[in-house]
Amino acid sequence: MTEAEWQEVRSVLPVPAWLTGRGGRPEGYCHRVMLDAVRYVVDNGVKWVNLPADFPPFRRVHAFARRWQATGLLDEFHDRLRDRVRVKEGRSVDPTAAIVDSQSVRAAANVARATSGWDGGKRVGGRKRHVVVDCLGLVLAVLVTAASVQDRDAAVGLLERLRRQYFSIRLVWADGGYCGSLVDFAREKLQLTLDIVRRTDDTTGFVVLPRRWVVERTLSWLMRSRRLVRD
């Protein structure tokens, strides 16, 4: 991180217990160094063991990342940064609308067959990430399934979780893969309006569709990180 980025990140980081007098051992490495190491792995797609020697030992970095993930600190850190961006853009912290879509990615050889499948539409074998974003394209919720799971089936649990976490949301835009009974389920059970944005029959080639382009841009952002290109 640059110095400017670190100043933004530092103010939203969780405070270690030992700094607040709640006990525990002082951490051996600065959070800035550990976060840079994790970002290096995600951005370059290397194995943990191939982390350059400039960073702390890879076992310490991996344990740091796993601990933050298991305790929910990673989600909290992400949400704090997202809320700060929304306020900076003149929006409320609580979103009222969202966009949902999915993306299938190929699975590595060590991914279990029980958790992977074949996406016949995209002709991709592996897993599928289902993503809900706000109107700025910032991630609100993610669900990972086998690529064979239909979008509307996965959206049931995804929208339920979205409703629990962000009760302010009233409208969700989606593509034609989410039509059918899911629209009625969202309206009757979750009090959500699921608006299907369709392509017209006479459309040929690439066309920017209203609202849907936001989540498509987010999916392209994710693909900039080499570790997310292949599961």
C-alpha cells in the first residue's frame, strides 16, 4: 500500500486486544506488512509457500489471513471500507437497491468433484460465484456454489442473507436467469422487488444494459486478481 492508502485503511482496522488492555500477546508483525503480503498472494496468484522473502514467513501470513476470515474480521474490515466509499460518494451507508449476477470459473485440479460442476450455458466446469453489489458496484454479499447450480436456485439463499444483513434494500435488478418463481418468492417472502432487465430480441452484439452493467463491471474487477481467475 502507498502511504495515502495506509492512512485510509489504518483508521478502519480492528484494534488488537493487547492495545486496549484486554490481554494477549503483542503481534509480531505490523498489520500493514501482513495485509500487503495477503494482497500480494491474491493479486499475483502465487502459492503461499512462494511468498517473497521481503514479507514475513508465509506460515505466519497464512495464519493471519485464516484467523481474520474465521473470526469475521475480514468481512468487518471490508464493510467498513465500503461504507466509507459510499459516504464519500454522497450516498447513505445503508443501500436501498442492489444488482445480482453470477460468474462461472474453472476449477483447479485439487477442487473436489463434490463441490464443482458443469455450467452448460457458459460451457465451464468448476464453481460459480454469485455476487450482489450496490449501485456503485461494491460487494454486499457473495455465495459460491458448483457451476451446475442454477442462478435462480442459488439466489434463494443469497437474497435471504442479503435481506437479513441489509434490511433497507427494497429493489434488486437481475438478468433473465433469475425470472420465474424467484420473483414471486422475493416479493412474498422477502418483501423485495426483483426487476428483470432483459435484452431485446433484436439486439445483436455487445450492448450495455441498464443497471446490469454495474455488476458486470464488478465481476471484471474481480478477474484482475489472478487468484480469482481460477478456483
